[in-house]
Amino acid sequence: MSTILFPSVIFGPIHSRRLGLSLGINLLPSDGKLCSFDCIYCECGYNTDRRTAGPLPTREEVRTALENKLKEMLADNTTPDVLTFAGNGEPTCHPLFPEIISDTLLLRDTYFPNAKISVLSNASFIHHPKVFTA
């Protein structure tokens, strides 16, 4: 099975049929997959084949990488339609997911206030109150 892994915290922007111009945010390690499900159709491959022990990016790493990319896009006059949490597995499993969402909202409001926030999730962590609220 062919797999796609994102090597950095920020990827794209990419043109999405569903979302428009989407800037990707990967909260998971770059060297493998971290997910609570093991879907046969996952573009990141099977858990057993791609499981990672690599470190999660820190909140500061995510904020800095996102702000740098948003500044670059602003300078290039490229406006994202959406900032999408996706990447190498389940984004809501990051222990600082709610705080990273808050940072993202502040950066979005600063640079591209009309952009939407999207989370591609299997919802397995939605029962956690902080994830639900985020």
C-alpha cells in the first residue's frame, strides 16, 4: 500500500475540492503514524507498518511554524480558505490540542480572519471536554 507521511508541522497549501485552498497542520511526528484507529483506507498506512515513537511537535513549534507560513502567504498575496488539522494520524490525540487550536485562532484572526478552521478527525477523543470545547 502506498502511504503519504507529512515531513513537517506545516504543509501546503494544497487545493482541496472540498475545502478550497487549504494550509495543512500536522500535530504528529514526521516519521510515522499515530492514530487511535487503523482504517484500511488511510493514506498514512496501517498502524503496525507506520507506528512511530517520535516526539510530538511542541505547542511553540506549531505556533512558530504556522505564523511563519502565514506571514509568507500574506507576503505572497496567497489567501487560504481554510487551516486544516490533518497529517500523520489523529490530530486530537496531541495532549495540547485545545491550546494549539487557541493559538491557531489568534494567528488566523491576525493574518487571515476569513479563513476557516477544519479538523480532519475520527472523533475518538471528542469525549474529552477540552477537545470537545476546542
